[in-house]
Amino acid sequence: MSVVGLNHSDSSEVGLNVSDAFKLKRNWSWWYLSDDRNKSWEERLKNVNTFNTVQQFWALHDAIKPPSGLNPPSDYNVFRDGIEPMWEVPENQNGGRWLITIDKGRTPEIMDTIWTEILMAMIGEQFGDDIESVCGIVCNVRGKGSKISVWTRNSSDDDANLRIGGVLKTVLNNASLIHNRPLYDVLRYEDHESCQKKTSSGVKAKHAIHAVEPKEEKTSATPTPTPSVQSSA
């Protein structure tokens, strides 16, 4: 596990084998994609650990580097145990992602906060029944601007995906209060198939949820409310 900069020498020291722990409802696997460009993508991807208790999660989370401490280009992925963090596997091939782009100008703590808040929401089952549609969360650490995304199973299930997006907005807006400003500007939902064909900047979002509702132009004495969720036809 030293590949991700553990602050302790082995799993026993960070308490990953805890008997009196609070059980999570499912097992989750933490993956790390290193920045070693001399290796193939498959060689760079390592399964760091699988956890199923609250204590195991926090021991792992606190022992390894936060996303802001990783060298670009590298990734963290936390997925349901049994689902690999790649587009090609059956659980992901028809899916999509809620994407948050983190500008280079943002402080490192912003990325770490977004990552941890969404991660806690996911393993804590805050998505309700829609957790069955969630495959995992990805943090892409890049020099020109990083990304955090939540992957879902079916990009065509608009109802479930919009509910998941609504939970993400609530979680992040609540976390924004301690920073006195939004942690993000907009959540964009993209399907994996489009992402594979184009660069992220060229992918048309199926849905968009803004941290702050766009200001509407006053066209009458009684303006029409503007929804905060936008969907593409």
C-alpha cells in the first residue's frame, strides 16, 4: 500500500483489521492509478484495499495522502467491491457520470473537501434506493485542473440520475457553508460513450445542476421561476 504514500508501514498499524467496527451495508474497494508513465494503464492501477466498516474507511482515508497530495496525472477511485474503475466493464459500459471540474486556481483543500464529502455520502448510503445505481467515485488529479465524478450504471435512467445529482448538490452546498462560498459551479452529467469519443470539454452534458441558480432576466413584473436543473434534449 506504499504506492499511495501511506503514513504507516502496514495495515495493522492503521487499524484496517478492526473487529468491533460499525459495518457498512456493502463492501467498497479503494483503487489508485499512479503517475508512472513508463508503465501501461493496467500496470499503474492498483487495488489498495477493500473496506466494509466505518473504522476501516477512516483508517485508510487518514493514512494515505489526500487527492491534493498526489502527483499528476494520477487517480483515486472508490468503487463497489467487484466493479473495476474502467468504462469497459459490464457495470459501467452503459453508464455515465456526474462531473465536477476543479479549476487550477482553487485551493487544494477544496478538492479534498469535495472528495471526502461525496465519498462519505456514498458509503453512508445517503443516495437512498438510488445507491443501487451508483458504481463509484473517481478523482482525476491533473496539472491543468482536476475532476471528481460519480459514476452511475445507466446513463438513460434520467430519473435516478437526477435524484443522485440532487443529493450531490445538497451535500456539496451544505459543505460550502463552512467555506462561505460554493465549492463548485456546476454539476454536469455525461454518458461514458460520449466521453470515450471526445475530450471532456467537447462532450455535451445530458443534465446540469448549478450550485447557485442562474439569475433570470426581468421580462415582466412577475418573473417565471428558473429551474436549477437543466437537461438536454
